[in-house]
Amino acid sequence: MPEHFIPPHGGYENLLSFQKARIVYDGTVRFCERFVDKRSRTTDQMVQAARSGKQNILEGSQASGTSKETEIKLTNVARASLEELLEDYRDFLRVRRLEEWTKEHSHTRRLRQLNRTPNANYDTFKKGIEHSDPAIAANVMIGLIKLTNYLLDQQLRQLEQAFLNEGGLRERMTRARLAERARQNRR
């Protein structure tokens, strides 16, 4: 049986990083509707950064079958976009003289508990994301972005290791072709 050189790929819906990035996107849209001037460049920038985070995880996952390099690059673009978004939320708090929660803050601890909820979705965090106090809503979003960035950092390390162990498409194609030739020569 010939060796397949295009591995299974896609499945981004199962990636925890994608699931969290989707919550970040939805939460950012909702946050901007409520607390940022709809006509401002900031609204567009924040929503696009959140979208880029989510969409680049999806695109990288889909491209992974034929290009580990593309998967790594797009996952890193997702990470960079979410870092940009994180700074936007921090700017929002800073210019309004609102505090960013510390790791020890009671609400931060509660957010960590919620993040351990199996199959967490937007509704899991809705009370915080849609809170009437912009400081609470922004801090919840900051916590979600930090977690998503952590997950993306872990994902990038795994992708790096997978590339070192398995190689890229050209290497897999060469191995598959050599295996097929060897099989044909044994006949």
C-alpha cells in the first residue's frame, strides 16, 4: 500500500486555541459595540485583530497538510494579531485610568476557573464579557486573550517539534516516492 504524504489536516474546530479565539472575536465585537465609538479606527482595528487571530488559526490548520511552514507562519500571525488586540484592551483601561486585574485578583481567579470548563463557549463568559462596567468587560477580554496567546505559544512549540520529527512536504513526498519505488522493485 503506498505511503500517503499529505497527512490529515484541518480540524481547527477541535483546537482549544481556535475555540478561545472565537470567543475573543465575538467578545471583541460586542465590547466595541458597547464601549468604543463605532466610527473610530480603534473599533475597526480591534475587530480586525480579533478576526485575524481566529481566521489565521483556521487557515493555518487547513494549510497544514501541504505546508508545515505555512501552518507555523499563520499560527504565529494569529498570535501576533491577538497580542496587538491585548494591547488595545490595555490602552482602553490605561487612558480611562482603569486598573488591569492582577493574577491574584478574585475575578482573575474566577476567570481561570471558568476557563477550565469543558466545552466552554461565549455563554460561559457572557456575564463578564457583557458586564455593564467597562473595566470588568475589558479585563475579562484581557484574560481570554492571555489564555488564547498561551495556547498559541504551546501550539507553536508543538508545530516546531512536529516539523523536526516529521519534516515538511518535500521530505514526505520523497520518502513516499522512494517507498513506492522499493515496493514496485520487489514485484
